Amino acid sequence: MSSVPPGSRNSRKTQIGFVTSRSGDKSVKVTIAYKTPHPLYHKVVNRQTVLHVHDEKNETKVGDKVEIMETRPLSRLKRWRVVSVVQAAVADIGVAISEQDVAETVPTKITKA
């Protein structure tokens, strides 16, 4: 028997990233950029993670800043879903944003030395 009250959920991971591609109906790609020091040379290196995300209402567009939440597997690649649009895109350009644009707005990831 579990002591979890009925109707409650486990805490799930959430991330904030930018929509970089609309890859089909109810599907988007979200890029999460971060900076981390190189293990040997200690220069700050830009890194990014691209996640396939379920967008149930097709409410996001390229360039939007969105909050996503981990969920059960929805397809072969989709393991995340859109929770909310944090900030709408400034212009409806329709092209993918570059890694440098994303990296400028992302803080440095804290790592153990």
C-alpha cells in the first residue's frame, strides 16, 4: 500500500526552452541551451539539448519560450509536453533560431568541480 493520497501526482521535471521547429501536428522541437566549463581547459562551452515535445493545442510557434514537463512516453521520441508559453516570439519569422541567440539568454550551468 502506498501512502500517496489519491488524485495526487509525483513531482515531475520541468524545463524552460525555446521552440526551434514545428515538426508535425501537435509536435515541436524545444532547444534547451546551457553553458558548462570544459573539463580539461576550463573554458565555458555552449551546449544544447533538443527535446521532442507534445503540443496538444498547437499553440506554440518557432521562437516561443515555453515551459515543458516530463510525461509518459507518447511516441517513439516524445517524452515531454508543453505546460505553458512563458514568452511569445517577438516576430513571426518562421525560421529556426541559432544556437548563439539561445546561448546569450541562458545562464551558466553549475557543475561540481
